[in-house]
Amino acid sequence: MKQFITFVKKEFLHVFRDRKTLLMLFGLPIVQIILFGFALTNEIKNAKIVICDYAKDNATQQIIGKFEASRQFEIEQTLLSHQQIEAAFKQGKIRMAIVFPANFNNDLLHQNNAQVQLITDASDPNTATTLSGYATQIIVDYQNELMQLQELPYRINTEVRMVYNPELKAAVNFVPGVMSLILLLVCVLMTSVSIVKEKETGTMEILLVSPFNPFLVIISKAVPYLALSLINLTIILLLSVFVLGMPINGNILLLYAVSTLFIITALSLGLLISNVTASQQAAMLISLMGMLVPSILFTGFMFPLENMPYPLQLVSHVVPAKWYYIIVKSIMVKGLGFSAIWKETLILLGMTLILLVINIKKFKIRLV
């Protein structure tokens, strides 16, 4: 244990002596969280929705048919009550719910006025606005068709309610995404050069002839970056709350616990890259290109995954940032507990264990 602590201290000293590493470790996350939080927006299509039809009359069936024919929407299921809508949102499978009240067609024909309620998941404000606009346009088109057939003016009032993010703050969507992107990139990049740096400087030979266990070498390389990444996480959360005005609705301890698991996943991935590369330049190139592009494309906070071909959606399943993004949104935005994120947490845990086993197997006890 004394050797292990000594090795960890050595790694901390390496980090603190390298100003470029410190700048990348703490400067990059601050810049990215501010830029992404204020500057970026996105849009979505082919969104999964649910319909709660209390009327079940001819008018509602025609409108539902228009939603089914639309390329912007995919009806996940038809619900029986409002209570099921909240459960559907908590599962994270839908973007919007449409509610038709009882006597919809009767109100439309006899009072020339009917109500429709659109309930959207505003944890992604741009998506919520876009989908409510598409839905409203479909209903207006149906209203115009009725007015062409009848002399009396028919009017359908659409009520829109935004859940989770009624103020439509863009930060609510981008903060979780940037958290997953930053933590993955920084952790992978920092640890990917740790072992290969020992090879280039010649100190790896000393480690290999020492009685130090290879497993402890790997762990001691990761411990300093784990501690520093948790500091990074705290900085990101403080900026999110006090600069971007994004509240943390869920359990902060649960968020830290799951974030720690994600950080360990990223560190394990970085150590694997460091194990299989021969130079720091190669390790950094693989880390940046191999992590940056998949994290942006397949996480879901910039480009909706449902728009992608099915093979690419399968590829997204092996990107750790995707699962962490879902977890952070569930905790921070929706205020959900562990029961809502246990599957994603289990997937991250499985990835971590697999990466650690591969790291131990790939660790070379001989340089030649």
C-alpha cells in the first residue's frame, strides 16, 4: 500500500508540473460548458409520441391519421388516461403526448370550437418547440379542410404545456450533453498518454523490474485523474447552476455517484489506448478523433439518434457518453431516482469492468 500511495503522489506531481495538462484539464471544460450552453441549438424529427384519446370519434381518428402519415411523428402507443402519460415521459421513450378531450367532435360540430392539449418534454427546449409547432400545423391543416367543406367557421384551440423546462432554456439540453462530452474527452485524453509517457521516458523499465503489481500500476495511473475529474464535475455543476441558471432537480449524491462511475469508464478507456500505443502523439490522436466524433454524433444531444439509420443507432449503444447523457438528464432535469436509470448505470458498469479486464490483459510486462 505504501508503494501504491507513493506512485499516486508521483502521478499528481506529473500533472501539477505540466501547465499544458492543467490548462486542458480545467480550462477546456469551462470554455466548452459556456460556449455550448449559450450558443448552440438543435432540432428533431421522427419523434415518438403517445396519444390519449378520450373522444374516440371520427374527428380525432382523422387527426390521428394525419399524425401517423406525418414524417415528423411516430406514434408509440395510444393511452387510456393522463396518469399513463407521466409514466411514459419518465421512461424517456416519448417526446410528446397529445390529449383529445371527450366530446371532441360534438364540440367541433355544434359549438364550432374544440380543445386539444399538447404535452411536450421540454428538457430539450428546441425539440419541444419544434414538435409543438409541427403538431399545431397538422391540426390547423385539418381545421382548414373542415372549413372548405362547411360554411360555418370551425375552430380548434391547441393548448401547449411544456414539462421539465417551461422556460425553454437551451442549457437544460446542452449541459448534460456537454458534461458527458467533456468528462469523456478529458479523462480519455489525460490517461491515454500516462503509460505511453513512461515508455518514452524510459521509466517503464524501472517499473517492470520492480515488485510492483501491474494492476496497481494501472490503478495508480487513474486515481489522480479521477480526483481531478471530480473537481471538474463540481466546476461544471457550479457553472450550470449559477451562470446558466439550470437547477439540479434530482439527488446530487446520486449524480456524483453515477458521474464517478462514468469517469472510471472513461479513464479505463484512456488507459487501454495508452496500453496499445507506442507514442504520446498516437495516443492523443486516437483519443481526440476516436472519442470526439462518436461523442458528438452518437450521444443524442446535438443530433437526434432516431433520425439515424438503424445500424448507426446500434453503434451508439457502445458509446459510453450516450448512456451518461440519459442519466444526467433523468437526474438533473427530470428529478428521477435510481429506479429510472438503473439500466443505463448497469451498462456503464459492464463497460468499465470489461475495459479494466482488457487493460490488465494488455499490460505488457516486457518492453520487447
